[in-house]
Amino acid sequence: MRFLITRPEEDAEPLARAVRALGHDAIIDSMLRITAFDDVQLDTDGVQALLFSSANGVRAFSDISLNRRVPVYTVGEASAAVAREMGFRRVFAAGGDIAALAQLVTESLKPEEGILMHVSGTVVARELKDLLQKESFNVFRVRLYESEPATQLGEHTIAHFNKGEVDGVLFYSPRTAQIFTDLVVENRLTEACRRVRALCLSEAVAEVADKLPWRAVKVADAPSQDAMLSLLAQ
């Protein structure tokens, strides 16, 4: 079977390897291009923990700061793995979405012990700061990268869709699902989706993806890569 991966390139390549390891073909057409900012001055004095809502934030922070002593809390295991690769030793992973990250932080930390630094891009699907401020935490959000939407589908994607050579498309965020949907409509590939399954990380992602007439829309049992990969067998 052939699956299309829509994640940014940095995350798409490892995912493609995991898909191929299961015996499938994987093609990549990233719906977002990540550009890190290299001119941001970071001050981690008084910060009790770093909060990462994506692996892109981990990479961007690691590029401009050598501080690996501060405990790290990530949205899920994939971003936690990147944090460990970057040299962080105290890394704690949430269940895969912002609400789970906020819950983990609330259960693990105390507001009076210092500031929380949320490292993110310029666009976030849900504001982590709002959730944690309700629990009396002092949260400072620092934007270290931007994600630019794709303006065209790759020629290989268009060709595979037109030939009925795609079995499923993997969506990890509402934003990438929306960008893909808009480009499918623009390229008049809507009817081609009737032969393809949409595999979604969460109900929020599926709600956006469901705007197209897919053969089926499947939602992972949990917002994790393992759960997403299990959808391939279905």
C-alpha cells in the first residue's frame, strides 16, 4: 500500500521510514515548511521547565541555546525523543495533545517554583498559556520558528492521485489537513479522494479532513505515532 505523508520535512522523513518498515510505500508532500529564527535572545534564568508543543520547537531551541539542564515537558513521545537526541536528560512526555501537556505540567510542577517557558512557532492550534494560567502558573511563550503553508501540491502527489495510486493520507494537525484540503480542491482532485482513506491523529484533525469525500476517515486511538501507524493495518 502507498501512504502520503503531509508532515513538515523534518518530521516526515522519520515517519516515512517507520511506514516503510511496516512493508508499505511512503511518499512525502509537506504541507508546512519550517523556518527557525536564529536572532532570538533567550534568558532561562528563573525558568523551572521548558514546554515544547512540537519537535520543531525542540530543534529551534537547541540551535540557539546550550542549556540542557532545565527539565523538559513535551506534548508527546515523538518530541520527547527529539529532546533526548538534543541532549536533554530530564524529559517528560504527555499523551499527545496540548490538554494532556497542560495536565502533566499541572500534576508535576508547582506555580511558586518558577516560570514556565513555552517554546513554539508563530502559530499554535491551542494556547497552552491559557490552560496553565488557570492553574496559577506564570507562562512565557517564546516564538522560535514559523511554519509557511505549501502553495501547491507536488507533481508526484497529483500524478499518484490521478492514477489511483494512493491508499491513505496521514494528517497530524488541523492546519496541515486544511492546507491539503484547499490544494486538493484547487487542483480538482476532490473526486480522486473517494478512493483514499484519511488517517487522522485526533478528532480535531478529522473534523477538518472530513471536508473531502474520502473513502473513509479514520482516527487514531490515541494522539501518538504508534497509534497512527496502527491505522495502516486497518
